[in-house]
Amino acid sequence: MKLIGNRTPKSLVLKEYLSRITLLFALTFFAISLSAQGGDDKIGKGLFKNNCASCHNKNMKDDMTGPALGGFEERWADYPREDLYSWIRNSQAMVNAGHPRAVELWNEWKPNVMNNVGLSNEEIEHVFAYINCMADGSCVPKIGGDTAGATAGVAAETDYTWLYMGLALVLGLLALILARFISQLDYISKNKENPGSARKKSMVDILTGGGVMGFLIFAGIVFGGYYTVNKAINLGRQHNYAPEQPIKFSHKTHAGMQQIDCQYCHDGARRSKHSVIPAANTCMNCHKAVKVGSKYGTAEISKIYASIGYDPSTDKYIDGYENMSNDEIEKIFSKWIADTHVKSEAKGNVEEVVAEQWNGIVSSLTGPNDESVAGPIEWVRIHNLPDHVYFNHAQHVTVGKVECQQCHGKVEEMEIVQQHTPLSMGWCINCHRKTEVQFADNDYYDNYYEKYHKEIKEGSRDKVTVEDIGGLGCQKCHY
């Protein structure tokens, strides 16, 4: 910096002053962003997703790996709030200390160990607000209803989106004004030192300058990276995903009411990596005899017959079926549908019923790349882990003796199957940490028997979990 005598030029002093004001505004905005007021369900939603959702149901009313969280404040009403904070941060420490409520919960849910959560009191309060508003429905959109009128408590009262947008706009305008002032001061300073050496910069020059463009590129990389990583983490984690299938197959009817074992249809689960989607041949083991459904009549079962080429009128598979045109196939199944409808003495015009069901067959069994009704049923996949994740059904079902419902939920109660659990890495790791190894009548674990059973007999350990036998090794799932 060039000095005039022993003094700094006034223009440079003002420039430094304005720079400090800019920094002060930036720090103020940052502080406002961090000082979100307690009990904000919008903040709590993100915290819950990252720390709690792998074990607790987000509807707050149903148990999952952990208990339903709705009404937690009433259950902890006899204890100080700090006890609740301590329970969330380190539950086992409270159990070991003999805290009555902690011991009660442990006895109810053991051996499921709650993960330690490193959140501040303020962050925990945000989570509480989200739990409360999800439990009472105040932050769940209501179809055809007024969600604003149904809010209860502090959770639904605060929404800082517009505040943040307004502050960002004000700071952006302030930054432009300050950039203009600084550019003008630079111009004055340079021309005082060397008259005629500098020119005034326009706003376009300022906005396209190296500093601004460098900042925009940096911001683009940061936000782009965040977006990419966030999407990659959520790949295949379509929690509660329940797509419409080409055939309305009810697991509630088959696995629930009829009590068909899961492994009868998904027979690969006990002997291979994949559980496999059953072929139509498996369906035909029952539906050669059961030709009319209890709920949809002939509408859905006819799709199986049309797919595989089975004529239910003659109880025979059709020769050369794959070479038949859709018009020829239509005659076969139109006759079957019409005859069955007449025999059942159901109400409704026969021609309309036939046309409706045939159109359903065509829409379910054909597509842009396959115009023929004949051919395999294209089921919509629900559970889909990323390609870099190795999961072996046989290892869990046959060796680990894990029930299907532990990962897939109570499928026998689902009319439409959905992804019950998040299937995230954290969810799997937590399961390996708490699941005990099934040694009884299990030759697979004979090589662990001597070491661990000796320790159990000596009292140095009371259980063996999947974690103890290498269940958290990276190479186990990422090979």
C-alpha cells in the first residue's frame, strides 16, 4: 500500500471499512441461519432422517426395529428433560446406571441396542417437534383438508424458507452495491496515483470478473457435489415404494389368508443369492384348479393364462402359442371369460365384461417393445440394492435363519407390497450389531463354537452377534 506522508489514502481506508461491513453482514446471516429457534419440525425432519429413520417408523405410530415414537413425552413425563436428552445420546449408559425408565425400555426391546446419537439439546428439540407433528398429523398433508387449521403446538408454526430467501436477496443486493463502491474507489485511487491509467468498470465487468466467476464455479462444484452424493446415498432407498403391478397379486390373500409360505413362490431365497420372482409355471401349480379369484374373478387370473398360453376352457396348454397373433389369442380368452361370467350369473353386460377384461390383458402384458400378449409377465421391481452392494438371501434365510418379515415387513398383511424398511447401509449395520448368531443345529457355525461358547460358559460374554463374526467387514458387502 502506498502511503501519503504517514497517512493511508482515505479511499483505501473507506474500502477496508466497507469490506469489514460486508464480512459483518455475512457473519450475521450465518449466525441467523445457525440460530434456528427450538422446535422446528422442518429442521427436525432432516435430523430424524439421518439419525433415527433406520430404526423408527416415520409415521410415529407403528413399531419397526425400534418402538413407535408418538407420545414419547407422556411416557417420560415423570423424569427431567435432561434424562431424555441423555437417553438419546447414550442409552446403554443410562441402562447400566439403573435409570428406571431406561431399564424398562431395555427390558422391553432388548437385545436391540439403540445407536448413540450425537445431537445437541437444540437439535434434539427439533427432532421432537417433527415427531409430535407427524404423530398428531399436523405436518402431514391432508387430501381435501385444511392443514393449517389442524396444526397443534410449535411444530407447524415456523417456516423460515421465505425469511432465508429474503435475507439472501438483501445480502445479494448489498454485495452488488458494495462491489460497485469498491470498484469506484479503486478507480479513484488508481487515477490519483497515475492519472488516466484506469477506466471505470461497468456492472457487467464486475459480474464477469475473475472473483465473481471463481466464486460461482466454486459454489457450483459444492452444490453439485452435494446433490450428486445425496442422490447416490438414496439410490435404491425408496422407502414405502409400492408400484402398481401388471397383475393385481394380493399377498394378503395368498400369504395371509391362504397361508402360502414365502419360499414356496420365492424358492431361491433359501438356496441362492436372489429370492427370484416366481415364473408363471409356479402360479399354475395352484391356478390350474383355482380359475376364478375371490376378489377379481377372471380378470387377473386370465392374465396368467394369457401370458403362459394355457386354455382354461380345455385345461390344456396351447400348441404353437408363441406364434399366435393377438386376435387369435383374444378369441380363446374372450370365450373363456364370457362362459365363466354367464355360469356365475354375475350382473353386467357380457360383451362389456369381455371387452374390459381383454383390454386389461393387453395393457398388462404388452408394451412399447413387445406387442404380443404371449410371453413372461413383466413385474415391477420393488427392492433394488445398488450394484456395488452384495446381498445373499441364502446366507440370511438358511444360515442366519432370518424371517422374511424382518426385512420386508408383514407381507402377509399387504394387499400391495411395498418396501417396508429403508435398506440403507446404516440400517443393515445396526441389524448386524444387534442380531444374535443362531448356533443351535447350525453346522455352518461349527468353527466358531469352541471359541465363543467357551467365553459364554466362562461368563466373559452373554451373546454372540453378527458383528462379532465379522459382520461389519467392508468386504462382506462391498467386494
